Amino acid sequence: MMLSKFKSKKMDLMTDQIFAEDYQKEKYNARHVKELADAWDPAKCDPLKVGYENGKYYVFCGQHRRAAAIIANNGNPVKLP
């Protein structure tokens, strides 16, 4: 069994530091984002999973939560786990 070379760590990032370009396998669903934003509670947000490449963080699990957080915060960046 080969162990991964990648290390993981928990950190909080602002939504404007996280990009969602072509890294998530699930298609963007605007209706789902609106439902999340309408019921947004930051205390219930599961941590996003992001990768770091070429000096940028890219979300590969959590693009809808990221988008909902921005909408719920009136389009302003917000800190997410």
C-alpha cells in the first residue's frame, strides 16, 4: 500500500482566496446554491476540501457551499473552514 505524499491540514480561508475552476466533478447547480444560501448558517458549514496548485487554492469539494456563503454574505468574501 502506497501512502499519499500529500499532507492535509485544517485552515480557514476567505472565499475570495478559493477558486472553483474545473476541479469539482459535480456540475454547478444554481438552485442548490440558492437553497443553501437561503438557509445559511455558518456554524453548520462542513469544511471545504481544497487543493493548492500554482499559488492558488482550488475547491474540489464544496463549491456550492462556497457560492452559498458568498450569496448569504451579500456578495462579500467570508471566512470558511
